[in-house]
Amino acid sequence: MVANNKNEEVILLIKNKKKIYFFTSTTVLIILIVIGIFIKMNNVTADVFSTRELEVNTSAYKDISDKVMESVKDSGVYLLNTGEENVTYLILDGTHMSLKNEAPYFSDVKIENKEKSIMIYFNEELKIYPDGEYPEHRLIYRITKTKDNEFIRVFKNGEETHIDSVILT
């Protein structure tokens, strides 16, 4: 009888250990899967190139526009770095009129990711506003870069040009 009780106790102990091992293994597996998903999601968002034009009537446009207002004294091409990881803002500013009542108008903006470079293409024409009244023309693009992006090249009317200033906030 005593041997039977000991055998039953050993069997119960083995069954309990199997349950504990199974529960522990399952928990560890679930934790590893969740960690893997988070890592994958972070890598995907940090390594996807995207561009988006900010709409004039949005708070994001107003925030960025307010940040560049102090630094931008002339019309031109500007980059703004706000400290957001992998994000740069492109500002095509045509809000300042020259003494000849001319102001730039930007069109056909295209932003591409080629190899290790961000390629920015746009057309610019000077429009004359004889009455001194002209619509404010500022285009703002949010560019999410990849880890591989090392250079930014700018082309105005098909010719390579420069960025007038990089603004850090």
C-alpha cells in the first residue's frame, strides 16, 4: 500500500511539473512573439520613406509655418528639422515679394527616394502682382526618411540647385 501511494504521489508530481513546464513555455513563447511584433513594427516605421504635403488649413501646417516664420526672410527652399526622428520638413516659400512685385510660384513638386538620396524636383516661376496683392504661397511637405538616406538633392526647373537654409528647432 505504501508503495502504491508513493507511486501515485510521484505520478501526481510529474503531472504537476508537466503543467508548470507547459505553462511556463507557453508564457515565454507568447512574450517572445509580442516582443518580435514590437521590434518588427518599430523597424518598419523607421525604415519606410514617405512624403506628405501638409494642407494649409491644418494645425500641423500652422505649427510648421509658425516655426519658420522667424527664420525665413526671403522666398526660397528651406528644410526644417524639429527633432522628430527621421523626419524633415521641406518648405517651398513664396510668401515674400520682391521690389519688382514678383513672387515665386511653385508647381509640379515631386519627392523621391533614390539609392541613398532624397531627390526633390519642382518648377518655379516668378509671377508679377502689379497691385502688390498676392496670395500667400507656401508649400510644406513632411518627409519621413529611411536610415539609408544620406543626401538631399534639389532640382528647380530641371536644374540642380541648393537649399537656402536648414532650420533647426
